[in-house]
Amino acid sequence: MKNADNQEDDPQDQDDELFEHHRIVVDKGQSLVRIDKFLMDRLSNVTRTKIQEGIHLGFVQVNEKSVKPNHKIHPLDLITVSFPEPPRDTDIVPEDIHLNIVFEDEYLLVINKAAGMVVHPAFQNWTGTLVNALAFHFKQLPHMEGNEGRPGLVHRIDKDTSGLLVIAKTEAALTHLAKQFFDHTIERTYWALVWGEPVDDQGTINVNVGRSLKDRRITVAFPDGDYGRTAITHYKVLQRFRYVSLVQCNLETGRTHQIRAHMKFLGHPLFNDATYGGDQILKGTTFSKYRQFVENCFKRMPRQALHAKTLGFVHPVTRKNVQFDSELPDDFREVIEKWEHYVKYN
């Protein structure tokens, strides 16, 4: 059974839905080594973190049994690696899909992605993605190791998040931009509408985030630092509307669902973020007039209220700092106007 967000349920409860991707019989002369190290050497374009996470989630089995990352393999062991999505090649089908191009030169382009568009093909979203559109508009975009099937992409934003993305058009540009992301020197500003009013006008959330140990579909904060990866979000309150607030978030790191998980940890989930509980009335009364108002806002903006507003980086060829800004999409802007009107007259 798949959920509404096109993500899979916990594979440990859905073993019949796993698809085998790799089957490896260990050589007779193989020395005793940890399975995560062994798979690092045998599987191309897969990080150790991803392998260890797959082992924890039961995607990796030795002789049909789940193991731990420190398990030592033996000669003639049978190792299977399975995932919830079926194996698929990395061929991209070009599709004539409109792209909102903010800037373009011979080395890169900056795109303002609409909410609802998936960035790259994945399970249940093999077509209609940004990458399918890029394959149509640009016949040859560069790949990096580990980036097969995602030509030109150096970063991504969630399907229902709108805003700016940079795409590399040459291998040199891709490498240079990727290093800037790795070094956390890219400037990224998001605008988010969140439930409630943060106590401080501005602050920094320096709390590890990682996949939930109970529900792998979501990212959660680990304040004790015992799990997850370093994640840093700087925030500033732009407007307060009594029940919700418009907040600017600047990413120092770029983890999956970082802003969504950090704001929930702060006690202020994103407005209408169904994955993180923001699609419920979390502040205000339950009176019918107010409830109807909030539900009307949800209908106008049926997604999490998050927009990648600005993007700044060093141009990979000119070496000049470039900065790009984008207007809020209509649904986001109109919901803010609705809240401005509501708190003014109620």
C-alpha cells in the first residue's frame, strides 16, 4: 500500500512489496569484512550512509536474514539488496514541459519551479518531472558520479515546494556548483508560513535531523545529536498574523525536509504541511467562522507553505557572485493577504 505522498510504507511491514536490485554471492577467497564496507566496494554510486541506512531498514539481507552494519560477511554468503521501488534504468524520456527560466547562459540556468512538479524521476513519478523537461529542452546535460538519471541537477526541492533551482549545463559548471553546495557556501533563502508566533524575532536552529526511527517517510529532529546529520537553519520572523507567521529561513546545510522538520521541532509546523501535521488548525479557536476561514486557505494553497525565494552563488566561470530573487506564487501571496485581512478585521 502506498500513501498519498507517493512514498512507500515501512518495508519491514511490507516485505512482499520489496524488489530485488542486487544479488551477490561472496567469493570463496573473500576475507572477513563488514558488510557496509563490502557493499561500498561492490555497488557503484552508493554512499556508505545510504548503505547503512538500507541495512537498518531491512533492505539488505545476508542468507535471507537481516543484519547490522558491522556484520562480518563470510565466503559464499548470499547478499540481497532490495528496495520498495522496482529496478529501472536511468534513461530519461524527454517531455515538452514549460520551464519558467529566470536566467540562462551557456553554463547554467536558474529555474523557478512550480509547486506540484517533481524534480527528478522516482517511484510513481517516472514522467512529468523537471528532469524530463530538461531532457527535452537541452539535448545533452552533464552527469556526475552518483547522479545518473538526474542530468544537470546539483540540488533539489520538494515536489510541493515552489521556487528557485540552479541547473548546470556543462560538466565543469556541475562540478563547481556541487562543491559550493558541499562547502555550504550557497546562499538559499526560503519563505515559510508557519503556525503560531515564534517567541524570538530571529534565531538559529542547530539540531541534527534524520529519517524517523518510527516512520522512515519523514525527517525528524534529534536534539541530543545521537542520530541524524548536522542541520543548521537561521530564521527571521517577517510578519506576525496572531495565529500564523511569515518566516524567512536561510539554510546553512541542506538536508531532506530540513526546514519542515526544524520548524516542527520549534513548535511551528508549516501551514498546511500534511506530512508534519500542519494541515490541522494548530492555533486559534474552533469556532465555525475561523475554521471555515482556515479551510478556505487550505483549499487555496493545498500544499505546504514553503517557497525557495532567493538563490546566490559564485558563477562557475566568471567567478562573480550572482543573486536571484523570485516573487511568491499566487497561492502563497493570496493566503498571506487573507491572513492580513482576517487579523485586521477580527
